Amino acid sequence: MTIFNKRFFITAAIFAIPFLALAQTGSSSLQQRADSLYDAYAEKQALDLYQQILDEQSGNYKALWRTSFLYSRIGNRLESKDRQKEYYNQAINYAERALTVDSTDTQSNFVMAVAMGRKALISGARERVAASRAIKKYADRAIKFDSTNAGAWHVLGRWNFKIANLSWIERAAANTLFGGIPGNATNAKAEEYIQKAISYNDNYVLYYYDLATVYEKMGQDKQAISACKKALTLPNLTPDDDDLKQDCRDLMEDLQ
């Protein structure tokens, strides 16, 4: 390399450093803004920013799993089943990408369980039964990698509740097509696991409402009402909480 080329290379490197630092600072700032919006449950705005991050850093693990989770949460509020399916498919896609980056972290497994569970709820009996094994597998893995993951315990609680109360058509499909459903799902286990979720996060209205529905199914009306009353004392955190609290009031009215 000639002296001129060496000087040119060094000069170019020196001038490149500020631009690199500026790019890193901008990316860090965008991540901080996205994380703040996510923590504040400003979900649509957070989703937009995480997608901007992924446009620049396709392997950003936090952006991947949080994008998946946001698609599941926002999709759950859509009225059109076709639009819901689009969002849940996106949630599964981003969860798969997160698992590719890190399959041994609790969050990538958790968001896959959530995405598949949400999609199963709007699918036919055969699809729901087919998805049940994978939902439990990913929820179990999420807990394996972090036993304090409240969301994963909640998923397992809901899984037990849904499986324990399958229709005879769904049970027949499970036995005929898939050799049955893994695990001995019961409403008692659903209650236990949702209580576990509450022990790690006791400020989530959804957990108490779901616990109340389990108690109602078990014929434990007093416990169901108590869970609803607790939900009504909690501050609203998510965009769903107003509707969930109204569901609690309706359930209490039916039981009293």
C-alpha cells in the first residue's frame, strides 16, 4: 500500500467513526422509545417503532419477540376474523424469527405459545386440537427457562381450562386424528396455574377475570365473585382492562 493510499484509508476511517456512532446512537434512542411505549401499553405506537428497528436490525431479539406479542395483543381486539388471522399469522412469523435467534430464552417460547393460542381460538375444532400440543410445548419451555414468567403460567392455566372443557366433537377429533391430547388437563390445574401467574404479577386484570371464569366453571361462585372484585380494584394498565372489568361486573351480576 502506498503512502497516499494509507493516508486516504486512515482519513476515511476517521471520518466514518462519527457517522457510525451517530447511527448507533439513533438506533439506541429508537429502542428506548419503543421500550418506553411498550411498557406504557401504547401498543400500536410501540409496534411501529419495533418494526422500524427490525428494518435496520432484522435479528434484534427484543424487537422480534415484542413485535410478535404486540401482533397477538392488537389482533385480539380486531372484530374481523380475517384480520385477526392476519395478525396472528404475523405474530407466529415473528415468534419463529425470535426462536431462530434464541430458542432457549423464555420470551421467544412464550410469545409463540400466545400467538398459536390466539390463532387456535378462531380456528375450527380440528385446527384447535392440532395446535394444542404445540401451545403446551412452548408454554412449558418458557417456564423451563424462567419459572417466574407470569404470562407463561397464565397460558398454561388457559390451556388446561380449554382442554378440560373441550366439546365432545373436539375430543373425538383429538382421539381419532392425534391419539388424544397430552397431559391430564383439569379445571383444578387451570386454577393452580393462573394463581401461579398472579403470584408473579398481581396487577393484571386479565388474570383475575380468567381465574373467575375457572371458578364459575367449577361451581365455586363465591371465589369467582372474589376474583372479580379484586380485578375491579386494580388500575387500568392495558387497553383491554375497561372491557375486562365490565366482563367482571356482568359475571358478578349473573352469579349473585
